[in-house]
Amino acid sequence: MSKESALWYKSPAHPSKWSEALPVGNGRLGAMVFGGVNTERIQLNEDTLWSGGYRNRNNPDAKGNIDKIRELLKQGNVHDAEQLSRYALAGTPEYQRAYQTLGDLQILFHDMPGDICDYRRSLCLDTAIVSVEFNAGGYLYKRDVLASAPAGVIAIKFTTNNPSGLSFDARLTRGRYSNCTGSHGKNAIFMNGVNGGHDGISFHCLASGHADADGDIEVVGEYLIIRNAREAYIYITAATSFKHSNTLDVCSETNNAAANKGYTSILHEHIQDYQALESRVTLSLEGENTTHLPTDERLQKVKSGTADPGLTALYFRFGRYLLISCSRTGSLPANLQGLWCNDFLPPWDSKYTININTQMNYWPAEICNLTECHNPLFEHLWRMHPRGTITATEMYNARGFVAHHNTDIWGDTAPQDSYIAATYWVMGAAWLCLHIWEHYEYTLDKDFLAAHFGLLKDACMFFVDFLVENEQGELIVSPTVSPENTYKLANGKNGTLCEGCAMDGQILAELFAACEKACDILNQDTGFASTIATMRSKLPPTRVGKNGGIMEWLTEKEEAEPGHRHMSHLFALFPGNGITPETTPELAEAARTTLALRLASGGGHTGWSRAWIINFLAKLGDGNGAYSHFNELLCHSTLPNLFDDHPPFQIDGNFGATAAIAHMLVSSSHNKVYLLKALPEEWKQGSVNGLCAKGGLVVNLSWANGKLTEATFYAKHDYAGVIVYNGVQMPIKLPKGETVSWGDINKLS
Ligand code: FUC
């Protein structure tokens, strides 16, 4: 077990600084715990509480204008093509739905003695519990908050050794945006409401209070009042009409079941459930032991130039914690803020931006041994699929499954915003469906592949109808954008819409290849496989431009923003596999040049952009570069509670950087596993256990003085491949269920 087991602080979160609070989550219900002494604020989320219902927003005029837009682009009339796209392709209306806060549980403590000392607020990563403890007037007070997946509740335990007990009142509030609040029986309060008018999402939230024999409980108005308890508990649950027609009954049943179970059972069941996922991976990076310092002070020290490898290990562990807490089978996928959202109109609606951000959220899922946490993304793809087939037909007269650069709870696939640099981009479903293939490559789960093949095939099918052949005989996407970059036009103005770009070709090459392989593995759709194989051979290849970097567009164009945060033309380097130093050294060199140019002009200024850069450098085997950019992420894009700061808070950077740390240590292709490919000098000694490689291997490694000292491989499936370390290649064959250690590899090959 890693030594780094907690985020901890010496003071409460500032009441108005939400990103100082600490998160708990069970996939569906989330809470941010502030940890005040006389007041506690527990900000709540339920992942299906969004701002309104589904509407078909497909622009009916798209179909009649798409060829005109293509023709304008062909003629070089970018301005008119963009203008017409704004009218004819934009969603009607322009916006999808927004994720929202559920509200707060506000607690006001009564008669808390003065003289507070020994305050500590922590998030324990061994148990997934946020604790607040302090001494008041000589007595100990403690609060534990957990979000239990098995029990479906947020449970709070209050204790004190003060013989008079503790007393507080609590209420559920959503400011002006709830409908009713009040009592529900003798010991519970509720809050309900409807979001977004008659077609919106209605919800109930219920909090029940329980106390030991000394304590009294009553409900007055909307207040739950507990007096003189040595031990008290609150169980909170919520349900929305997205999944249930009887939201109050669902809340009542869940809360009653939790109360009958009791806190001790809830606690044990919770820890078991969490540890089953969490304990699969441990990372330890040796360095000066700084665990006696609060996490915010450690972060501050890193900002002032002191290395703290242990903080990196803690960040990594926290990243896995966040994914376990916000993405569990049956929940919605991790949105822009995972699960934790304090607003009614959050930044970018806290929904799913699928031109990098949602994908990045799932980069750690497979390599970091949390394959089940990937499920909500696949479940959501099935929500998007029927919408996306309608969007394909209604907007483009095409078969298959299309999505643009955003989606929401309803799986909406019509364009979002009127932001030309992003909106009219048809690659969202294509990129997301590559996650199906990634999951298969790690798990070799043929049943999964068969069950999700329809998504993969329909994502390809869209392009069978949508791609156009240019004068060079290449199949291109038109109109398109290279998210979200802009180029200079000959007339001095800027353009964004274009005919084809590097990222389109790179995504499609991988999507078609994945679908062809899936057809082969499943022994089906052979005709379709050969259709897309032919198309794949006509996709524009990734090219090197006159500046020595990867060309972002199909023709040479000058970037209007050379330090742009998106590095879409490096998709093939990461998360794609079309560029690697081993198989395409010239393109890898060009990718290095692209990165250097972007960075020289200020690239990497958002958290997720920096996290992407760390992954690029890991793939390129540049450990010291990856290290220095991770350091930049800590120094410039990390909040006191270790949430990623876009700014503002956006969770993709946490997940992107967590994946990058893993890839620095173990990275894999379908038949090769690279050990310590990007080990930085600063991580002199350490160990990692439980990282996954494609083909079903689980890898444990230790190193000292920058050199591998031990490696163990466990095969979840019959494995035949090559282990690569420091330029040396060792073939291994390992039967399913067997383990081999470094020294034995030669025996098996
Ligand atoms: C894309 C990015 C922004 C932000 C938003 C949610 O549009 O370009 O930086 O991350 O998504």
C-alpha cells in the first residue's frame, strides 16, 4: 500500500471557495464537504439532475445546404461557407442541456464550546471517507462523510465525547430553485423540484436523521433538529425522473434500507466495495517524506521549487479515486466536472465536450485497472446512438451514427453553440467509439466487442456516406475544423472551417482499422470490412509540413494562434497509435517539433492541454519532459484540493495526468509492453503494481537508481508478445492465469 494515503488540511474550506472542499462520490451521488466548525456545508449532486428535457435540435436546413457549404469551401470562399454553416448547420436551438447542483445540506451546530484546537480535515484514500475532527472546549468532535455505492446514500456520522453530546439543525436548500421543502415523517426532511419547465427533470432529495439513545430528533418546518447526541447520523439520497417515475418512493426506500442496515454495516460494505477497485494499483515514488505537511502546503512548496515525488503519487492515487467516485456502472459518465458541480449554469454547462475532454476523462480507465469505470461511457454511447442516427439522416442524409463536439444527458448529437472553431465538427461519435476498441484491446472481451459492434459499425457507416473525394483522390471530411484552431487566410482574415484536416484522417484511419479487426474477430460483416478497408487506403496520410512539424490542415496554412491549447493534429501520437517513435520515427520527430513550436508560443496553458502534453511526451519516451510538464500542471493548474484547474475547475486534467503518469511507467501496443519508457531522472526509486497492458497483462515494477530492478507479469488471458525495456526486446508467452517474474522470462520465451 502506498504511504500517501490522505489529502489533509489544517483548516476548513473557505465557505465561498468551493474548490477547497473535498469530494466524495458513489458514481451517482456526489458531495463536497467544507468542514466548518460551527457550520457545515455539504454541497450535493445527483448525476441525472440536468436543466431540461430532450428536444430534436437538428437543423432542418442542413440537408439542403451541405453541398453548397462544401462547394464554397472548394472555391476557397471560407467566409461565406462559415456564414452559411452558422445558419444551416447550427442546432435549433443552439444549446444542449446543462448539469446542475442538487443543492446543499446546511448544518448549524449549537452550543459548540469555544477554544478550538487540533483541527484536521482529510480525505482518506484507503477508505474514501472525508473526516473533520477537532477539539472544542476540551472535547473531541468528529464527522465522517462517505458516499456508499452499495447503499446508494451519502452517510454522515457525527460523534463527540462531550457528555452533553452535540446539537445541530440541518436543512436541504437549493436557494430559489426548489419547489417544496419540509418534513417526511418524524425524522426526515425532503426537497423537490422540477428543472427546466414541463418537459424537465423532476427530483426528490431526502435526508433522514438518527441518533443514539441520548439524542432527541424532531423536524420543525424544513429543519431536522438533533439535540444532545453523542452519536448521530444523517443519510442522504436523491432520485430524478430521468430514471424513476416515483422519485419520493425511491428515496424513502433507499433511506429506510440504509437506516435498517445501520452505519457500521454501511461503512464496512462501502470500504469493501471501494477497495475492490482502489487496491488494484499502488504507486510509490521515493523522496523526502513530507506526509506530515498538509496537502495545500505541499502544493505550495512544489510551486516554490521543492520536488515532492510523494505528492505526485498522491495526485495519481487521487485521480483513480475520482474516477471510482464519479463513474460506476449504471451512473452517467464523468462530465466536465466529473460529478461535482456547484452551479446552475456551470462553465460549458458541465456536460460532455467530446472533442477531447470526455475522452480524456477515460484515458486512465484501462491502464489504471479500472475497466469497469469505463462502462458509463459505453452506456452513454447507447443513449447517443438513436439520436445520432437521426442527426445523420436529418442533417446529412447519411446512414450511420454521427455526433458533433458536445453531448448531454439525453445523448443529444446535434451541433452545440455557434462557435465555428468547434461546432460544425462531425467526429465526436467516431472518436468516442474508439474507446470500445481500446476496452477490447485491454480486456480481449469478445462478448463486449460483439455487444458494442453496432456502435462501431454505425460510426464508420456515417463516413461511408459523408466523406467526399477531393481532386487528389483522397477521401476527406468537408466541412470540418481542426478543433479548435484557426488559420490565416490570404485576405488577412482568419478562417476555421476547412476541407479535411490531419485529425479527421487520423481518427478515421484508427476507427476503420478497429472496425475491420472487429469484423475479423467476430467473423461478421466481411463485405463492410472490405469497403472501409478500401476507404482507409484513400484517407489523407499524416504529413510533415515545411516547418518540420505535423501538418494540421491538408494544405499549408499559417496558424492564427500558434500556442493553441488543442493539439488535434497529434491525435495519432496520443491517444491514437498512428505515430510512435518505434514504428514511424520521422513522424515522431515531426510531432516533437510540433510540440516544441506550440510550447514556444505559450501552449499548455489549460489544465487538460498540459495533461495532453504529458501524455505526448510519455509516448515519445521523454521522461524528463513529461516530468517537467507534470510539475507545471501542479504549479499552474492545480487547486488546493488537487482538482484540475482549467481554470476554472475541470476534471479532465486530473484524469489526463493520471493516465500520463501510468504511461510513463508502462505503455503498450497490441503486442508490446514498454517498461519505464519515460522514467524521469527525478523518480530515482519507486514501484508500481497493477497497471494494465493491452492483451490482458497486469504489470508490477520496481526500480532503483533509474534502473528496473524487478518486473512481474500476470496474464488475464493467454498472452504472446514482447516486453521492451531500455532497447532490449524479450518475447514472452504466458498462459492465462499465470505469473512470471523478470528473471523467468527467458525460460518462457
Ligand atoms: C473545449 C476546450 C476548452 C474547454 C471546453 C470545455 O472547448 O477548448 O478549453 O475545455 O472544451
